[in-house]
Amino acid sequence: MAIDRARLKRLAIELLVFAAIVAGIQAWRARDLLPTDERTAAPAFELVDLDGKSWSAADLAGKPTVLYFFAPWCAVCAASSPQLRWFHRWRGDDVRVLMVGLDYAAPTEVREYATKHELTMPVLLGTPDTGAAYRIHGYPTYYVIDAQGRIARRDLGLSTVAGLWLRTLGL
């Protein structure tokens, strides 16, 4: 059964239009995040992880880092957690993954989230000031920080292993 050329052409055009619409929506949603075009330094922070270890923006230098902001109640964050866990297991020697919990009532919420999703990477207890410094307006939001501690990429929404891999290539 031969496929009609006109039909195939129309399908290709529809797919391109759909991809353009999705890309436009994603760009609009990310418009207020920190810029990546100038590779500015990641905003300073001083946070503690669930094990009590202190972390700062200075600790990000020397190795590319995915800085992933989530809320324990966020369903999309929960759906992304296995992807982040797999990415961390696969690329953890080359790319640091730090999760930053925001919008929680008590640290136990973040701990329960980390346990439920079997997170093995450091999970930091974020503050409203941290969220403001990184312009977090929705969850999940993540930044890819290069080895010099500068913002290289940013996005929000569902994360996949392939997407994280592509965003960290060449850093």
C-alpha cells in the first residue's frame, strides 16, 4: 500500500508546526529564568543536605552540575525522579546531580520524598531566598551549571535521561 505523497507532506508540515508550537510554549514558560547566553555565575547559596553536609555555589566549580529544584508535592517532579536517579547512576562520575527541595512545610517532607523515590544524589533543603535567587516560579525547574560554576542551560518541566544527557553534552 503506497502512501500518498500529498498526505505525507501534510503530515510532515503538521509535525513541524506542532514542534514549533511546543518549542514556543516551552520558551515562553522559561522566559523568566536566569539567562544562559552570557554564562553568568550561578547565584550564591549556602544550603544543607539531608545528611547535614553544607553546600555552596562554590562547590559547583570543577564539575558540570544539574541543579534540580523540586517541591515534594509536585507530581511532575515525582515523574521526573526516576529519570534523575538513572541519570545520576549513569553519568554521576562526570556530572554532579544536586536536588534542591523548595516549597515544603518541614524537612521531613523532603526526606520522605527522597526515600520514596530512592534518591541517591545529595538532596538539599532549599530556602525561599534560594528559590528567589534562581527565579523559581514552577516545578520542576533545573539549571545545568558548567565546570566553571556558570549557568549553561535551564529548563522547567519533565526531565528525561536523554534530555539531561543532551543538555550536559560538551560541558
